[in-house]
Amino acid sequence: MTSPRLVPPSSLSAVRAIRHGQSTANLAFAEAERTGATGLPVSGIDRDVPLSRSGIDQARALGAWWSHQRPGQRPDLVICSPYERAMRTWREMARTAADVVDVDVETVVDERLRDREMGVYELYTPAALRARSPEEADRRERVGEWHYRPPGGEAMTDVAVRVGQFLTDLDRAAQGRSVLIVAHDAIVIALRHVLGGIGTVAPGRLPPVPNASVSTWENRGGRLALTSWGDTRHLTRPTTPTKETPHR
């Protein structure tokens, strides 16, 4: 039997959510997975991880994507994660788009859009976790990624709670507006879960969210409906924006 869902009404006209461009940690984690290395691949703290060179290029491609949106379709409010890789993604987007169109858009940073906190295992790869704490690695696999809460960190259920609170406040504060969120894969996944409505079943496996992808919810009959997920077509198009022709 399919469980019914109760989708709450929304005053927002649209929500677009971008995962930041590729970070140096994304690169290091992929290399560790390829080689099986068990050391910590990144130093410092998660909040300060920067974009890679490819991530900056991806952010500029997003800027070209922004410039190609029709004026009435461009978001009029941008809300960013406080993490460096998300804010740099937006800065590069805005700088690229500003060569073509007006990017004088209200921008806000909200702490609730930070990445999932991994507690004492921050910046650990799965191989590093298994090498240092095999029992914890077994627990993570047994519980599943949606419910796994590392010591001192968050489960995806916790992320969904703060994203839900954020959306409630956003709906009241930005009525009728089109919003762009620049954040992390955990935030985009949590948005999908919360916007699915009451009764949405927790995912058995977390859906992939590519770097620099755009996921879109549009207002259909007073409710936000998912219309595209993890779209990366803009990354394969020329990144030079086309100068906007003024309306006459």
C-alpha cells in the first residue's frame, strides 16, 4: 500500500538548489577511494575547504547558466551556506553573470544551510573510518546513511529538521519570491525530503547530487513540486555568457 503524503502549501514561486562546485575535499576523497588510502586526505576544518580549480570552472558555468535565464525566471533572492566552498561558488557565479546581466540580487547567508556535521569523524573517508574505528564503520553500514549519527555529529534526520525549520521561516519571510539556495548535497537531499510533504518515506539510499548541479521546485497550484533533479546540462555548454539584449 502506498502511504499518502500531505504536501503543505507554499507562497514561494520557485526554489532552485545548487550543490557547490567540486571542492579540494571532493577530489581528495575520490583519489582515496581509487587508491584505497586510509589516511586523512584533507587537513583543517570542513567549513574552510575551498573549491578546486575544476570547481571554480563549474561555478563560472553556473554563472553562464544564470545569465541565460529569462529575467522573469531568475531568482530574486540568494541564500548561501556559510561554508567557503558554497560562498565561493556564488561569488564566481555572480562575477561571471555580471559581465552580461544585472546581478544586484539580495544575498543572505544562513547557518542552517551548513553541510552535515560529521562530529569526531569530520573529513574522514570511509576507508579512514574503517581503519581507525572498524566497529563504527560497521554501525554506519548497519544503520544506513539516512539514520547514521557519528559521535558529536548529525544524522540526515537532524539535517532535515533544521532544513524544515529554515523552509518554514523562508516561506513567511519571502512570500511570492523565487529563491536560489547554494549549499551542499546533504541540504539538497533534505530539501527533497521536506518538500515531499508529511508522510514522505526516508530514502533507503541517498540520491546522488552532482557538484554544481541544479535541482528545481516550482509552485504548482500553491505547492512546490520537484521539476528537475541534479541537472548538470549547463556544465557541458559553452561557459561564455551571451550578452543580454535590452528590451525595447
